[in-house]
Amino acid sequence: MGNYCIPQEMRVERIGTEDPARTLRTYDLSFVNDADREAFKYLPGQFCELSIPGKGESPFGIASSPTEEGFLRFTVNRTGSVTNEIHYLRNGDLIGLRGPLGNWYPIEDMKGMNVLIVGGGFAFTTLRSLLIYLMGSREDYKNITVIYGARNPDLFIYKDEIALWKQRDDIQMHLTIDKPVDGWNERTGFVPAVVEEVAPTPDNTMAVVCGPPVMIKYTLPVLTKLGFSDEMIYTSLERRMKCGIGKCGRCNIGSKYICIDGPVFSMAELKNIPETV
Amino acid sequence: MNTTDNLRKTIKTLISEKKVDLFLGWEKGSLPLSATPLFVTTGEQAERAIFDVTCGNNLSIYFTKDKKQYANKKVGIAVKGCDARSVVLNILEKQIKREDVVIVGVPCNGVLDKKKVLAATEGREVLELVDNGDTVTVKGKGFELSLNRQEILSSSCLACIYPDAQEYDFFMGEARGEVPNEERVKEIIDFQNLPDSDRWEQTRAEYQKCIRCYACRNVCPSCYCNVCFVDQNDPKWIGSTCEYTDSVIFHVIRNLHVAGRCVECGACERACPMDINLLMMNRKVAMEVKDRFGDVAGLDINGKPAMSDFKEDEKQKFIMG
Amino acid sequence: MSEWQPRILAILCNWCSYAGADLAGVSRMQYPPSIRVVRVPCSGRVDPLFILKSLQSGFDGVLVSGCHPGDCHYISGNYVARRKFAVLKPLLEFIGVEPGRVQFSWISAGEGDRFAKVVTRITEDVRELGPATRLVKKL
Amino acid sequence: MNMVSLDKKKFGSFILELSAEHAVYAPGKAGGKTEFIPVESEDEIDLKTLVTDLSPKGVFFPHSEVLYEYDKEGIRVPQKEAGKPIAVWGMRGCDARSLLMLNKVFGSAIQMPDNKNFQDPYWKEKYDNSVIFGTGCNEPLSTCFCNWFEAGPHSSAGMDVFVVDAGNSFLLEPVTDKGRAVLDKLSCFTDSTEEDKTTAAELASEALDGMAEPMEVNGLGEMLNNKYDEPVWDQISAKCINCGACTFSCPTCHCYDIQDEGKGSSGKRIRIWDSCMFPIFTMEASGHNPRALSSQRVRQRVMHKYSYFPEKYGEFLCTGCGRCVTVCPVNLDIREVLKTINEYKKQGITNG
């Protein structure tokens, strides 16, 4: 890609609704141009800027895994003008996309290790990408534990897939909601508490945390307390990214720009960056 | 005793008697032409307070900055006539409570406009300034000039009719009273008498300079919306480029938003990095508000801002018959 | 060549002026086909920004109409609106927007004839001024 | 070719000659303020002003710049006719150095995570072919502090041709090959004399002597990092009203916003100067704002200039031009800010 400021065209192939209130929708996008498809190489954790002419751009983590070919998946929460406009899209409509941007989860380092995935709310997107990726070559990794929390049962995304993952015996799935609700048979309580309860031993385990800032803020100390070293904890940060190419200054924290030096940072790196969570 | 000594003494008393937790005043700045806001919490700091021709800042801006930062605090504030009206407006608009502020009026003879000083020195840098009252002495490398005060006053001061605080707890010295200012509307009337095409050309030329830095809005004590209409993105009302229609619309709407609330302190004009004659529109609006509704912003602490009030039998000649 | 037809945005309040326009239509009164109508709940809803924005996007004129004073469905909406317009109109003229471009009127639900007259008049005024150029954004 | 002399009487013809093959920008009056404007003749040029009100960054990084246009057909990058390369006359040392800094951000290849390199085509198109005539300052202002940063009033860094105003004539000295090549093509010069060289050297040292003692900036970044969590920031930012005038007048501030402007299905995507002083700058769609407080934003500006940028690019993001000092409506002097923080004794209280 020559000019990172110019979006490429994508076509909406499939739209899924994630919650009853219909504020969370999942979009599968296919490439309009073959050349773009060939050039698009990404790994779990990276993000893209989705672009609506006349409205602007917003960053979204890629929810599909590179092992799933032919489409890119994004889950969009309806909050602002761009996401509103995305929610108006129908199958077959075109949308602009810039990416892949940012770095990725340390998948190479995870080989031969246990992996702990901690997610919250609709930030589970890139974690889904990671999970699918890991399962694509399941034998390369040891135990995989997933802790996923949401405010209430409706706000989990990818519910169908979660049901499938729960049936597998090679993934430990722990779901939790903030407050008890009738008919909920899984855990209740905030993510950090659940992590403390069910996290595997830190030996040979890499932890990946992604969720709302407040969840990250309280989960990281728990992992440290459990004995995870700073190099073994990774998290994905969020800021209002605009240019995605390390210039416009919005996502600047310390000497880093989240859009090119992140969004994935190890806890060791975060210790040298002020104002992170 | 001069104003500055009087002011220092008052601040010290207020602080030592715990009448206020914080006092907002001015002190000498790092540049000769501008004083800088001073935040006094101790008697020692009070010794730094000054008041002279360089004290242009309208300190009431700090009541609305970072909302509620002075909540549950007693704050004292030094005010010129225009600043006092801002404070009153803040009280009327429920941003602060009257009982939480101690208003200290200073007798104001106008504050300077840097660009007028610079014009008087023909661009030579001023390194020292002495306020002698009717004249102001400026010194720089190889020159010393005695300037007539009127010559360097901010245009807002030249048009001022209420130089004293109308609402205050203490007043430092002698009030000047209402100044009959016949020159006040001259510029506006002159402009109004031009044909509309000329007026438009001048407006366009003036606002074409705007670089949309929003300094005027941000220094304005009456502009404190959480999200300004230009920053809204859904709908995105107006473009953010320097395109002149966008700039004109921004300034017209900002003027209407501060209609009946603008105290004409001139903070916007002094902050403008592009020297736009911003106050012209403000004064036109103030004139209309006064003529039509008989209201002057921030004058009456028991009143109501003009645009949130109405009378049933107002003139409505402008309505099509 | 046919006569140039200006494009005028008419912002009408739901309770009086819009009904007035309706009556003019139902009564088959003649008025120039120059207006595009936007219905708002009350003339008090009309933000000066709407008016400036319409001029910027190329309308040759703007008409805002509400209930007669005292008749507002929301008691005082049009009184507040009147103050706004009383300041807006002279300010627009002050910066050099031609006086005829932006006009205000009160039209009740029963005044279909008045609506037709008002539209005819503003159309004539604007036609005399010609197409708007000031404040129009060129893209 | 070494230093040449240009008689000021011939300055007009020099500008004419230069504009034959260049689009010439020079300090001039635009609506009462001085900024770098396109000029065609000598009369439009302001040779007196030292620090223009607006910095010349706008010549290469305009306030609003179209990234691309869109319509129903798709997306197009506006194809401008290959215009003349830009020549800037009269850029002061501070501003010339600011271009070097901006070039690190926009011009140099930034490695993207996918290992591809990206250089900003919009900047490069203008900057790469430009030729900068910089002028030494013989009488620096009291707001100037370029001598803090390994530079001085007669620094020639970032210039292609360095010019000394020697009273009746300009002395032009090529700094880069590009500058030399441009000078070679022009004709209105006479050779310089030994005397000229002495004059130039004298002016340079006099100018430097006229400046106030610099603050020690070695280790500034580290010092700031150390005091990141100290309450001194609240003390400093108490005055700031976040008006953003500093960032707009700064020659090195380069944060921008991207906005769409159009009607219906066609329009433009534009990048527009923005400011870290505004709360909306970092506001996320969710309503969460990582820098909601004025003190956090003031800290961001100071840290970015004197700690973060040096850490990433190896030099301060400040040239000491003093524009922010002059323009600040509350006289929040950046020099005082740095001194205050420096003198502040760490109290070990953290507020984070």
C-alpha cells in the first residue's frame, strides 16, 4: 500500500446482530479488489480504520483470524456518527478500510506455552481473532484458558461461538457477568475477581488482557499478584486513533503512539509509559 | 495609598481572616506588556499582586474552567468593570454562588492592547513599561517613548461605559462611575452606513484571516459549553477549514450564543492570534440587545440574561406584515 | 427563457404556520413554487444556525414562520424565538447579508391567504436580489 | 561557490529571477499579521520582522490539506499540476530547524508494523524539492531562546542557503548542494570580500552575546519524566485556559484532525491542524477522555516537546522561537514553566 491515508474498498457480505438492543453488530467484509486481498496480511491484535465518506473514520480491532480466509470481521458498537452510519449499511454496500494497522499479540512467543485470555464486553474482538488463530494450530500451544466478562448476558458477543467453545475440552471457558440474573448458570462477579479465582499458575503461561480501561486497570495487578511476570502479561490499549500512522498525535502516550507502537503492549513496556490506564 | 497597595492589603486580610481560600488577582508577567494571573493562597503571595494597564485578563474565566474546580471553595477575585459583569453573569447562570465569591473591584482606566503598543513603537520590541496614569512609558533597545494612554487602550476599553464593578464587596479606591461614551457606537454606525456589498466585503476580508484556533471562544468567560457547536460531529454543523463562510458562520453563531451575555471585556480580541476585529459584531449585538430589550449583560444581579427572557409586547417591526 | 425561480427554505411551526400552508394548499390559493418546507415543532426550535446553514448550502432566501404572539402551542416559544430573530436579523444585515434574504412572519392556521401573500412577497424580494452569493460555500 | 554578496538595491531583481523557476514564499503582511505568503515582488516582502506571527510550517503543512476527494465513482487523490518547486526567503534559524523536526515526522520513512515504510506524500511533494533561504537574526528578541537548543541566532541548520543581513547587502552562503545549485543559476551577485566574512562572523557573535543566559537542557527529558506525577503540574496549569493559541502559532506542533467535508455523496477528506489543548482532542466515542483535565493537557504539551519527542526522534520539539510566549493570553511562559518544574523539589506524592 503506497499511501496509508487512502482507504481501500470493501463489500459488506454478512451482518450479524450480537445483542437484543441491536447496538452491537458484526460485519463480515470482503475485498472488492483482488490486489487488495493479496496485499492484506495481518495477525491477531491488529486493527483497521473503517471509513465512511462524509462521516469520517473510526478504528476497530480485527475480529477475524488470518486463518479464516476471504473476509475480515469487525464488531461495531453504535455510539457515534461513524458507527451509526455503519449500522445503516446493508449487505452488498461498500465501505472504506485502511489497514492493517498496529502491532499484534505475541503469537510466536506463545508457542509451547499456556495461554490465558482475559476479555471484557465488546472488546473481545481481537481476542476472538487470537483464539481462532491459536485453535488453528492447537497442538502448538498448551492449555488455553479464557475468562470473559460482560455487564449482563446479553452483552457477550459471538454467543454462538462461545457455546461451541464451551463444549470443547481443549479450552477452559469461564464466563462471568457483573450482577446475578435469572437463568444465568455461569459465574457472577467482576473479571479481576474471577481471574484471581480461576487463573492457571503463572508457570509457562502468557496472559493477554483486553477490555474497558477500568477492567484492565484492576486486572493487571491481580495477575502480578498471582505471580505473572511483567514480560508475560500483554494488554491492548485503546485511545482515539485517527491517522493510524503515528502522526496526528491523538493516541500519543509517552514516546509511543498506540497506532504504530501498539495497541498491544507488554506490562513491562507499560511500566515505562505514563498515563496508560 | 495606591490601588496596588490597597489591593495587596485587602487580599492579605481576606486570606488571614479566612474569608477566602483562594484569591484570583494579577501579578507582573514575564513580558513587559502582559500581566499574568496570580493565584493567592498565602499572605506572602499577596505581595505580588498588582493592578495596572497590563492587567487585561478577565479572571472570571477560571470559575468555568475544568468545571467545578472551585466547588466548595470560597474564592476572592479582583475585577475591573467588565470582569465584574462576567462574575455576575456566572452567578446568574448558576455557575457559582454569590455567597462563595468575594468580589474586589479595582478602579480601571483601561487596559492596553499589545498590537497598539507595537504599532506605536513601529514594531520595535518593548522591554520595559511604566504605567503613569494618563501616559504610559515604554522603553526598548535604544528608544524611550511616552505614550498617551488613550492611544494604546484595547478597543473594548475605548468603548467602555461601565469601568467600575457594579457588584462588589470591596472597592479599591475611587469609582469612576458611568462614563458617557459617545464614541462608543461611532465605529458601528459608520460601518452600518456603508452599502451592504461593502459591508460584506469587509466582513469577508476580516474573517478570512481566521485560522479557527478557537482561542476567542476558549478565553471567553461566557463560552463554557461542554461541547461547543463547532465541535459537534453528529450533525457536523460547520466545516473546520479556513473557508470564509464557515468562519463567518462560526463567529456569527458564537456572537448570538453570547448575545445578552457578552460583557465586552475584549478577551477574545486580545487573544486572537490573527488580529481579527472580533468585538465589532459583539458590540453591534449588545447595542441591539440594549435598544430592543433595555438589557446590559451582567449589570443587574437580580436580572435575567436577555435572551432567556421576554416581554409580550415587544417591538416586532421586523416581522413581515 | 422563463423567469429565474429562487429557492427559499420555509421553516414553519407545526401548529400554526404549517397548518396555514396546508390551508393555502387545500383552498387552492396561488403562490410561487419557490419554497421548500421544513416543519418544526415550534418557531422557538429554530436555531439561528439552521438559517445560516441554509444560506451557506445555497438557498436564496429563508422564511421562518410561527404562531402569532400569544398563540404559541407551548405558551412562550415564539416570544423566545422573537428575541432571537430580533438580534439575528440586524446582525445578518450588519455583516452584509442582504435584508430581504432572511424574513420572519407569524401565520396562524386559519390564514391560508396570508401564507400565500407572505410567500409571494418573500419570493419577489428575493427575486429582486437575485441568486445568493454571499455566505454561499463553494465546494 | 562560496559566500556571495547581494546588493540590497538588486534584491528586487533577485526575487524576480528566483521566481522564474520557484514559487517564492517570504514573510509579508496578510491582514495585519506577518506570515509566510507567496510573493512575486520585493514590495510584498517584510524584511524587518524577526519572528513572524504565524510560523512557516503552513507552507509545507497547510492548515487544511485535502487528502483525497470522493464521490460515487470512488476516491481520487487530487492531482495537482507539477508546479514550481517552493523557495522560501527569510526563514529564521528557529523556523528552519522546525522544518527538520517536522521532516522527521512526515518526511522520513516511518516503519509501519507490517514492516512497510511510509512517508507522507503530501509533505514530501512540497518539502523535498524546496529550497530554503534562511536569514540570521542580528538582534534577537527578548522572547527568543534558540540558544537553549544547540543553536543560535545565526544557526544555518535546515537551510539550503544562509543569508546574513549586512546592512547594505545580503551575504549569501550555500549550506547544501541544492542551495549551491540554485545560487549558481542566479546572476545578481558579486563575489564576497574577506571583509564580508568578518562582518558576518561579527554579527553572529554579537547576536549570540545579546541573548539571555540559556537554561541547561541536558537531561531535561529525564527530569520531566521524574516529576510526571508531581502536583507541580496543577500549579503550572492553573493559569492555562487551554485556548490553543500556542499550538497554532508553534512552528513544530503538528497534531492534526481528519475531517470530511462535502455534500451528498461527494466531498473531500481533509486534514486540519488540531491542538492537544482541547478536551475534545482525546475524547473517545464512549465518552471516556484520557486527558480530561487541563493539567493533563498542559503536561502532555510540555512532555511531548521536551521528553517524548526527544526520546523517539532524538531532539527537542522546540526551536525556541518564542511565539507561544508572545501569543499566550495569560502569559504562561514556557521558559518559566520549565524552570519552575526544574526547581521544583520532588515531594514523592503521587496523584495517579
